[in-house]
Amino acid sequence: MKKLFLNFFLSSLVLFSCTNDNVSKVKDNLDTSKTASPTPIKSADASEIANTASPTPIKTSEASEISNTVKSFDLNLVNDIPAYSESMSSAFGMGLTPRYDGNIDDVNLKWETDHGYFVNQDVKTQKIQQFGTKIETSEKIYLSYSSSQEPDLRKNKTPITVKISVFDKKSNKMLSEKAFTFEFDENFLLRPKKNIDVIDTKNLKQYDREFTLKIGETVGFPDKSELKVERLVSDSRCPTNARCIWAGNTVFDVSFKTEKSTTSFRLTREIGKDELAEKVIDFMSIKLLKILPENVGTTDKKPTSSEYILTFIVNKK
């Protein structure tokens, strides 16, 4: 009995000792957690964490490319002369016309140049207007420079960069942005680089706007399409000095050329039959709106082919 009691006493003593040690360890751990401070994060580590947590900002050029991809908008320039110099008496600048894949009336175009300045000619006074390095317009504008203002520009053949940004008129959100470069050649003539098309823009028209054509004339559009009035087929309108049972009509042969093909067709102006004056080609509507002269004249004096003036409108559907 004494032996059994002794064994029990020894076992209890060992158990109490183990438990007391564990409590001391837990207490020590608690005391340590109160006094110990967390390991500081290095600035480099913090930077990595911040970069991981927040998305990398998109550069302006990348944002433009993304916008162009999503909206399918494209922006290009066409200029009316292959080279320009400030000493030219025949030109006050290099004419630049924006070519925009979209409705030009729905957007604002903001131009900016790092050298030189923008100019234009007032239609009424014929005076040259200088606008500086920034302008907002969807129409043709001219790029010029002055050696007296920037003496090293031409001397050092410094490239000129023109940036055009396209903004939605309603939301003012940027839809597209593109930069175009002009360089001085060995003769110190300012020339556009390859990403700019050189074409005659005197007759360049915009879609969704009325314009006039004479027989035999051709107009171009920003996407390189062309419309031409080939010839007068017939004019059976009733003369002003005659009585007719039918008002008659006027028929023209017209052609529309794209980069892929050329389509020839006829357009007819006849009272009550407006459908004969419209042709739809590849989601493009071509309408003959009006003809001058409004009548065929008298029985003994009819207008010549050169006297006809036709009013058109071409819409993208």
C-alpha cells in the first residue's frame, strides 16, 4: 500500500512539473508578442507590393492604340504639296487635311506642333492668319515655320512633330491620338515622312456634307474614294416655253471608285421618284440632290454640258 501511494505521488509531481513548464513558455510567448515590433518592410519591397496591388498605368500612346482597336477609329493626314519652304511665294504653308475613319462631325480634332506654327487663309479677306502651336479644327490647316523665330530649326534640320488628338464632342473622351513627323531634306525643304499621304486635296470632300460637281469633274474623299460625273445621258425636262404632259427627267452617268473597285451607274432626277437619284455601294449612299439650271431652257436654247452643276451628298450607312 505504501509502495502504491509512493508511485502515485511521484507521477503527480512529474505531471505538475511539465504543466508548470508549459505555462511558463506560453507566458513568455505572450510577453514577447507585447514587446516585439513587426519587421519593417523595405522600401523596395513596399514598392513591389504597391505595384502588385494597383494596375500599371497605361501610357498615352498605349491608350490610343487600345482606343483605336476598340472603336475601330483611324486617323491619317494628307498634304497637298510634297515639300515646303518658307521662301516659297506660291504657298504660305504645307496644307494638311485630316483623314478620319468615322463621322468627322461627331468629334473635335486638337492639333499641336512642337516647332513652327499653324496658319490659314481667311476666305473673305484672303489674309493669312497665324494660330500658334495649338489649334482645334476638323478642317484643313497649314503648317509653317519661321527661321527668324527659330533660327536653328532649318539649319540643324530639326524634325517637326504634329500631334492630332480626336475627342468625342459629347463626352469629351479621347478616341484616338497620332503623331506625324516632318523632316528637312538635303535642300532644306520640309517633307512629310512615309506615314502621310501626298495627294491633291483641293477637291477633297467630307462624307455627310453636300458638295457640287460639274460634268467631267472628280472629287476625292478622306478614305481615297472618288466620285466622278462621267456624262449627261439625257435631259427631257419640259422647256419653259412649252406645254408638256410629262415633266421629264435628267439622267447622268456616274462612277464611284474605291481602293478595291470602280462602280459605274446612272442617277436620274425626276419629280416623285427620288429613289432613282440614289445609289448604295458597299454601305455608301450616293445621292443626287439638285441640278442647275433648274429647267431645260427654251426649245431653241438648251444648256450646254459645261453649264450643268450637280449637288451631291455621300453618306456612310
